[in-house]
Amino acid sequence: RSVDEVEAGSTLADQVGQTIESVVSQVRHVTTLVGEISAASHEQTAGIGQINDAIGRLDINTQHNASLVETTAATAQELNHQAHQLSEAVAHFQLDHSLGPGSGALAAQAPRPHRRSAPSSSARLAEALLGQ
């Protein structure tokens, strides 16, 4: 009977050894998976950082573009005003056709009474937007 018990103990020890080897193998596999998850997490964090940087640059560019639009609008309004003033200044002159074709002589006219022309469509739009 002791031989049978020794053989049973030996078989049981072999089974325990195999079970321990299986557990160790599974622990190694889980360790590998955790390492892969960690690496993927680091890559994802780096990618999110790059996205945040790109969004920051887009925000800066958007603010810059908005500033340029404001400047352009103000410049366009000033140019419109200057064009109107120039048109009024040039209106005091006319070509003297009595001197012959191609003479290009200018004659000053007496100043006309100031007459406001109909506002342009852009001026009407600006007035509508500004509530004037």
C-alpha cells in the first residue's frame, strides 16, 4: 500500500508542477498583454498631445485671421470714404472738348453745391447692420 501512496503522491506532485507551470505561463501572457496595453496607452497619450497642439495652432490662426478680417474691413471702409472724397474732388473738373480732339485740357468748374449721391449697396448694408 505505501508504494501505491508514493506513486499517487508522485503523480499528484507532477500534476501540481504542471499546474504551476500553466499558471506561470498565463501570468507571463497577462504580463505581456499589460505591457502592450501600456505601450498603446502611451502612444494614445502622445497622439492626444499632438491633437491638442494642432488645435492650439488652429485657435491662434483663427484669432489672427479674425484680426485680419477686422483690419481689412476697417481699411475697406476707409478706402470707400477716400474714394467718395476723391470723386467729389474730381467732380469740380471737366474736359474742355472745345479745344479739339485729344487735347485733354481740363477746365475747373465752379464748385457745385454739395449733393449727396445715393448710397452704394455696401453703404446701405453697413447702415442696416449698424442701425443708422
